[in-house]
Amino acid sequence: MYDAESVFNPSFDLVPTQQAGEPCRDLYMETFFTFEDADDWYPYPQDQWHRLARIFSDRIVTYPVFTNPHAQRYLTRRHGRIKTIIYEMEYDQVLPETTDGALTLIDMFLTSRIWNNSNFGLGLIKDLETICTELMRLPDIDTLIVTHDDQLRIDRNCARISEKLLDELRRTFDKTGRRLKERIRSAKHWHVRNVLLAKLAPAQFPALVQVTSTGEMVEYRMASSKPSAAMERQQRQASIRTVRKNARQIAKDAPQELFSLHAEIERVTLANMIELFEKKLEQQLTEAHWQRFFEDNIFILSMLFARPVQLLHTQFHAQVSGLDGSGAQIGDFLFRELGQPLAIVEIKKPTSPLMQSSAYRNNKVYGPHAELSGAVTQVLYQQTSLRSNWLLHQCSLQGSQPDAIKCIVISGTTPIEQEPRRCFDIFRHACKDVEVVTFDELLDKLKLLLKHLNHEGSRDEAISKES
């Protein structure tokens, strides 16, 4: 005879057996009954105990049930139609010979972070019950197999899921639960402040006004103050999510407004890009930094071309290196223009000198600086290497030909003084195979584009008002 508490600590019994000639061990759990309105509990005969698990050398087959004798669902399946959960062990184990050995083996592999312990009928922990609930939406699935591989699949009546994935789901659920609890705690705090403290001590706790509400979650701010920067940012993000969610409907109901919004976003994005470009020109930045900047804002480099372009590679190898790493020819950017011609773009620095500091003849003739002539020679060498090694590149550059490969060097800023400026223009116009563009000229292209976009935007607004 047992009392109401002791029935929560059932006994277990291990029975050796076989399945299709394979030796295994059955673990049985003691079960109980009581008479109506009685406080005493009695064990069922041992042949009526619940078989909790069948242990093989390479797997543990479990039959999870509810184990609270006081509940109406006592000994019913814990996971509904998912009556069996099988744990595949990564390595074969020696079959246990004692009940304690079986319980130890189960505790070692069916860890508490995912599984209930034997006293609670095994099965997945409460936070993971959703997995079995959703699996029951798949027809004919009645078994879950927990594996060590990463293959997620259905095998006849079995769903195979890795233990790693189960643990990842558990961590995700835990994190979500913690965030939700924190939001509930915060909502309670502000609600009590607003309906209680604001009335008891209004001078110390000024009344708050509701800003947003999601279900029962309410956000407040001070009635007499402006929203905080974080709150304004959240509101902007919420507005963006709303527009994105309803974009299709907005396109049907208000196509002109959506078009105007898209144009305005383009203008603002371009203005921000120009502002960032100008700030960087005022700093002493490395070639590597400018390389990353143009990679993040590839639209700027597209302004170098009259036709649409596609970026093929950054830091491309025009010529492979030797075994010791020497001899490689690495270019900054490789583009393909509409019509398949290729283009090599070499990036230097805004501070790279363009012309010699002293005149060559008559105080009027200035020669190109070694950095500029070196950059021009470098990009021409890359062009030659690309053509010479075309057989190595043609697979990755299908559709292009080595006949026409454009070369562009972005370097320095335009000379201010008249004679060096004139000599610079003469030199770069004489470089028939290489186009030299300065950083400030590239910036001016962006500003000119923004000017045209702003003009178009003003005209569209005027037309919209007239209509």
C-alpha cells in the first residue's frame, strides 16, 4: 500500500528478451490504482506494469506516458499519436543486466535538457511538446527517431530528426520565452505606474500616454516629452514593416504614392552615399579601405560606364602565381558591360599624387607622377595577362572575349593649378587604352545625378498636385 506522495516514485523492473532474434531489455514501470474517495494506493500486478522502454545495443525505444496517478490522463500517451520515440545511440553499448544499470544508461543518453526522466514517463520535455503536436499533422506518422546525422526526413511511419536540431529548437524556445517574460514584466510595470502611481503621486510620477499596443502589450511614453530616439527608431521600423507587408495592396490602391515613395528613397539613399563619400575624402584612408567602400557601394563604380554593367569579381587573378606565391597579377574589380566587353577597374587613393611637383620645361610642362604612370602600367599589364591566360579564364568568363578589355584607373583628385591641370588632361587623353578618373570627378557624377533626380521629383510633385 502507498500514500499519495510515494506513488510519484514508482519501482522499475528489467526483463531480458529478444525482438526478431536481436537481444534487448524491456524496462517496466510500476503502476497504481486507488478506490474512489480513498487515500491509499495499490500497485497493479507486475504483469500489468507499463513497458516504458526497450533497450537495444544501438538504440533506446521509449513509450512515453503521463505518470501522475492523480490525473485522469494517467498512463495515456504523452505525445498523442506519436506513441514511440526512438533514440539512436552514436556507438553500440553493452546491454544492461540490472534495473539500476538500465536507468543509468537512460539518464546518460536521454538528457534532461530534452527528455523527461524515467519517473515522469520519458518523452520530450514540455517546451518541446509542440514538435510532436506539429508532427501529428503529417498523415501516418506515429514514431519519432532522434538521430546523430543531419538528415531530416520521413521514413515510412517515422520522422527522423537530429538531436542537434532538437537542442537548437529548445534554445530558441527558451530565448523566446525569456524575451516574452521580460516584455510582460515591463508591461505590468508601466501599467501599474500609469493607473496607480500617477494618481497617488502625480508630481513624482507624471501620467503616461499609450504609444503602441500589440495584443495586451502596451508601450507608454511621457505625455509632456518627446519620444526617445530608441522609441522613434522603433516607430520608423514599424512603419517600414507596415509598408513592406502591404506593398502589393498599396500598389493597387495608390500606385502614384508608392512610386513617389520609391523615388524619394532613391534620392535619400543617394544623398547619404554622397555625404559619406565626402566625409571619407577628408580622411587619410588606405587603398584597402576604399576597396571595401566601393564593394559596399558598387553603384558608384557603375557611374564610370555608359552602359549597364555586371560585377564579375573583386580582387581577381589576371595571372596565377607560382608555387612560391610570386608572379600573381591581382586586379581590384572586373566588370562586364552590356554586350559582353570586360572592364578592369584599379583603385588607388584620393591622396595619390597625379603630376610631378615641379615643371619639366618652361614652368608649364608637368610630367605624370610615378604613382599615376605606375597605376596605368599596372592595369595595362593586367589586361595583357588576362588575354595571355585566356584559356584559364574562359570557363568562368563564358560569353566574353579577350579582344576588348577596357581599363580604368581611379586615383587622386583633380589638380587645382591651371598648368598641372592642363598637363594632367593632356596625359590622360593620350592614354587611349586607359581611362583615368579622379575621386572628386566620381563624386561630381553622383551629385549631378542627385540634382537631376531632385528636379524630376519636384516636377512629379507638381504634376501630382495639379492632377
